[in-house]
Amino acid sequence: MSDFNAPRSTGNKRKNAGRPKSEAQKVLAANAGHKARKRFGQNFLHDGNIINKIVRAINPKEGQNLVEIGPGMGAITEPVLEAAGALNVVEIDRDLIPRLRTQFFNYPNFKVYEGDALQYDFTQLIDKEAENPAPLRIIGNLPYNISTPLIFHLLSYTEQHLVQDMHFMLQKEVVDRLAAGPGTSDYGRLGIMAQYWCRVEPLFIVGPGAFNPPPKVDSAIVRLVPHETLPFPTKDHNILQHVVRQAFSMRRKTLRNTLKTLISAENIERLGIDAGLRPERLTLEEYVKIADFVAENPLKADDQ
Ligand code: SAM
């Protein structure tokens, strides 16, 4: 059950309770000598309770195709690897790579890919020879500075049916946007496209004290599970993305204004949608209706 709205974990002094004491200490010890890099969004988890809670939410098992983005000092890596026996990781900070290899040298199925997750081709982790290749389970305490483009990048793999699920730590504000429904100020392109592809489950909130260095804002864990059957399939999701981007380019303007280069106000009304609404009032289903109309009736320059 989700405790997203329950009082948050503060990452307080009881951080080692429920876990062998040495766990958080090991992470902190490994931390020694590495200066957290702001440009890589490095806030390392050190709260044993929170690490446990995240790993329980992921529920890693042997035989699964797990990949972690940004393992850092290995706070989540270690318990996940312990449970699953195999893990791929993608890490951009080359100073952390030898440390990770050393830390997990006794796991033959631990593989490190050095590079930028935004550029990384995750299809290479799918065993193309296998009859039923295991889909990806993507996890990560994501670097906050690139979390939105990274989520868009990863949604493209759900489209190819390559993903079983994703568990991320994000800024709470980003999780709020992922889960937002119409009529709220958090509702926008990120939530609409994430909900187009996935069921979005906010799980729990994590306070700044769980990290070293502590970030300035609250974080939260979210689970994204690709829909088996899309609830509102569109003819062309690139057009859906384009319509939504354009609609939200000016949040305070009405659809009649923001979408006029794509669809006329009369045609919006013909779809049963009030063209005088602001973009945050429309449901995903209504955006799909507009996108499908645009896909079939592209406006020529002289129609505008
Ligand atoms: N997983 C660790 C933890 O929970 O303590 C570290 C999390 S830290 C918030 C983000 C991690 O992502 C860092 O290890 C950072 O170096 C890495 N990172 C940042 N940008 C990245 C990128 N573009 N591709 C892959 N890893 C990246």
C-alpha cells in the first residue's frame, strides 16, 4: 500500500535501525575521499531504513533483468545485487567506476557501463537470442538535474515493450507532476506522457536528511508500470507529444489560441471539447482525440 501522504521519513538519527549497523557505515566509509559533484546531481543515500524501504519496493529477484542508473557509491546497488545476483549499472562519473568494480568484484554478473544514461541504448541489455527475453527493470536514485529528459528517454523503451517496471527516486515535485491529474497546477506534459505509457504509483516521501549532502527539497519514490494495453492509444504518439507540448507552451492561454496552428477552434468543438478551456482542464483521452484528428487532418499553411 502506498504511504505517499503519510508523514515522511526524516532520515534522522535512527537511520540504522532494522538493518545491520555496518550497512550505512559501509556506505559512508566508501564515501570518504569522493567529493560529491553537483554537476552530476550527486546526493548519496546513507539512511539504512530508507535504503531497505526502497529495496523492498523494488523487490529484486534472481533471473530479473535489473539495471540501475547512477549507482554512485552503491547504496542501493549492494542490496539489489545481493538479492538478484545480477545487475547492470550505468554511471557517468568515471571516478566512481573503479570503486564500484572493486566493491562488487565478487559478483560475476555485475556489469558497469561508463557513460551518460541519456545517450545509453538500453536495448543492448535485452538478450535478443532468448526466446522470452527478460524485460528491463530500471531503478535509480536519479540525478535531479536530468531526471525529466531521462524519464522521456526511458518512456521510449516502454513503447517497445522492453520494460517491466521502473522505480525512481526523484524530487517530490517531479513525482507530483508525474502523478498529477487534470485541473491541478502540477498537470502537464510530463504527467500526460508518463500516464499515456504507464501506471504511475507514488510510493513514499524521503526527507533531505537521508542523503549526503542533503538536497534542499524533499524527494519521493515512484513506481512506473507500463500499461499492458494502452488505455487511450493514439495513432501517432509523436503528434500527441507535439499537441501536448504546444498546448502547455502557454498555460494561461486557451486551446483555441495555443493550438491554432494545428487545429481550428471549430474542429476542437466538433470533437466535443470546449476550445475556450485552458490546457490543464483536458484529460489524456481528450488530448488523444485532438492528436488523432491532427494526424488525419494536418493543417496546411494556407488553412491557418
Ligand atoms: N545511487 C546512488 C545513491 O542512491 O546514493 C547515487 C545517486 S546520485 C543522486 C545520482 C548518481 O547518478 C550519481 O552517481 C551520478 O554520478 C550519476 N549520474 C549523474 N548523471 C548521470 C548520467 N547522465 N548518466 C548516468 N549516471 C549519472
